[in-house]
Amino acid sequence: MAVRGAFAPNVTWGQPVGVVNARFLVDAERWGLRYLCADCAHVGGDGRCSLGFPNERLWQQPFAAVDGQGVPQFCRCFEPDEG
Ligand code: SF4
């Protein structure tokens, strides 16, 4: 079992990870949520994060909102690109 950090809570409330991720994608589409590097003000033209964060998971499709341990996979520094 992987060790979780103090700020890596399981947010699935007992639901299967696959169900949580599928539900998130449906809700994100429905509400037009933006949360990926592609929509962030900090992404460079080469797809890398200008703040230096490793962001490979934020380009994967379909996006997994939580990992196998139920830990959220969103970037805490996401800022919508309004430009
Ligand atoms: S701040 Fe986060 S969401 Fe924005 S480009 Fe960097 S890794 Fe992606």
C-alpha cells in the first residue's frame, strides 16, 4: 500500500475510484469546468509548466481526477487563461 502524505486525502467517500473519475468527467463536461494545463495561464508553448511543475498527468486523456488511492490529481496552482 502506498503511503499518503498529510495533504493527500482520499476523497472518494468509499466509492470506487473508477466511478469517481467517470462521474467527474461527466460533471466537467456538463458544467464546462477547466482544470487542465491546456487552459492554464502558466503553460508554455511547448506544453511545459512555466512554474516548473511536473504536469504529465494533466495532459493524459481521459483525465483521472483521483489516483488509485483516491487522492485528487488537480494542480493547486491552476489559473485560468483569460487571454
Ligand atoms: S500551474 Fe499547474 S495547471 Fe498550470 S501549467 Fe503549471 S502544472 Fe499545469
